[in-house]
Amino acid sequence: MEKRGYAVLALLLIVVASEVHGAESLCERRSQTWHGFCGETTHCDNQCRNWEHACHGACHADGLGSACFCYFNVCGQNC
């Protein structure tokens, strides 16, 4: 019974470690095609996906305004 507990714990640690590693590889980059104030995240998300082949896009504060940022699974690679 005790061996089974260690096996479950080891499996859980492997799953958690792989999830943490996946989050580290997410790459944020300011949109190359968006111009002006970013006030609608859904528009930014659509543009990042369709024009820049990103996995996701979102508006975030940037300096005194708001800019569109695109997210890729791995830096330098498209989704």
C-alpha cells in the first residue's frame, strides 16, 4: 500500500512539473500589426490569431496607454 502512495505522488509531481514547464514557454510579444489604443481584447485576440498566427492576444497597459500583445507557445514560432 505504501509503494502505491509513492507512485501516485511521483506521478503527480511529473504532471505538475510538465504544467509549470508549459507555462514558462509562453512568449509575449507586442503586436506587429496593431496600431493605436487597444480597448477591446477580443479584437486584439482576433488580430493576433488571424494576422500574426499567435495562439492568443490581449490588451494590456503599456506606458500611458494600452497596447495589443500577442502570445505564442514558443518564442519565435507560430501556433
